[in-house]
Amino acid sequence: MYSLYSQNQDRAIEFFEKFDKEAIKEAIVKHLKQDKTDTIEYCKEFPKDSVKRFYGNQIVDFYEVNPKNDKVSKCILIGEKTFYKSIE
């Protein structure tokens, strides 16, 4: 199972039973167009046979609105720097 978690709302905002790249992308863009200050955590569950499944979900990526060009983007953190890769 995959989910999108809103840091501003402090809750999961969308769930996906299976990986569907386009549906996940649409949900991220839709939410961040409505709340441009939010950060979305894209998460997936650990496999059922993994001990880590008792510790929550694995964060795959972060998404934000790039403040320089106002586009929904994947947020890449390297050291102290933040880079953005547009998904629109």
C-alpha cells in the first residue's frame, strides 16, 4: 500500500492499494495546488515479512511547490541544500 502524508495537516491525505504512477502524481499536484505551503511525504508500507513493518511506513520522496518557479516538484535534500525537480 502507498500513501501521501500532509505535513501541514499532520495526516494521510490519500491511499493507493497498488502503485499507479499517474494517480499518485495527480493527487500530489492537486493537493499542492490547493495548499502551496505544504510538504507531501510519499510513503509505502514495508513488506509483510519485514520486521520493520511494525515501525510504520517507509518515506520514499518529498514533494513541495518550488518557490522560484511556483511548480509542484520533487524535493531533493543534499546536505544543507534543497534542489527541486518539476513533476508538472
